[in-house]
Amino acid sequence: MSAPDAPADLTRNQALVYAALTRAGGPLSAYAILDDLRAAGLRAPQQIYRALDKLTERGLVHRLESLNAFVACCDPAHEGHEMAAFSICEACGKVGEMTDAGLIDRLKRLAARDAFQIRSMTLEVRGLCAECAARA
Ligand SMILES: [Zn+2]
Ligand SMILES: [Zn+2]
């Protein structure tokens, strides 16, 4: 995964957390991020959570509920997209982000039909990645 450039207006902590996630190239728990950033002087989980909140709000980072982990958005150019779909390999843990405007639109329309107001949406699709499937 190539490391996308961080937006210039991030705070120091936000930039550190974002860099840790892009370096990892996969999902990290808040505590794994904290461990990674101790050398940079971050000590309190609160610092990590606050930065993650902001990064998630901006769509630079997505939260994977089922893994209780965070992952850098595959394309910060679509910063602000609060909806994303992920494939999660159950064998190797590889996470892939899938974006499809048509799918998102369709879900929005379905929700609108019931006058449901979407606050956030992260779809998690579980299975085997191509490599693990070939090995199975
Ligand atoms: Zn994304
Ligand atoms: Zn796999």
C-alpha cells in the first residue's frame, strides 16, 4: 500500500497517528498505535482517541467495528466520505477498501425510503483474499 501524503492542516498528534496507520498498511487498534508512538512522546490513550476521532470524522481513517481497529483510507482524495466497504480476510487479516458510489447511493436510497437518517456506515465483508483462497 503506498503511503498517501497527509493533509497539511493536521495537528502533530493527528499527523503522527495518520502516519502510523499508513505505515502499517493495515488495521491497527488504538493501543497498537499508542505503542507505535511512544517513542514520539505520546503516552495517553486519550491523545490517540482524540486524534482518531478527528481523522475518522474527516474520512482519512475508517473504523472497523468488528476488529475494533482503525485503518487509513485507501484514497485520501475522497476525504470526507463517511461511508466505506471493506473486505477482511479471515486467514491473513488483510483488509481491502472497496468504494463504489452506486452501492453507497443505493443504500442511501433504501434508508431514505424508511426516512432513516444515516450517521455512519461501514460495511465489512468477511472471507478469504485471493492468495489465501488459492492456498486453501
Ligand atoms: Zn476511504
Ligand atoms: Zn488472506
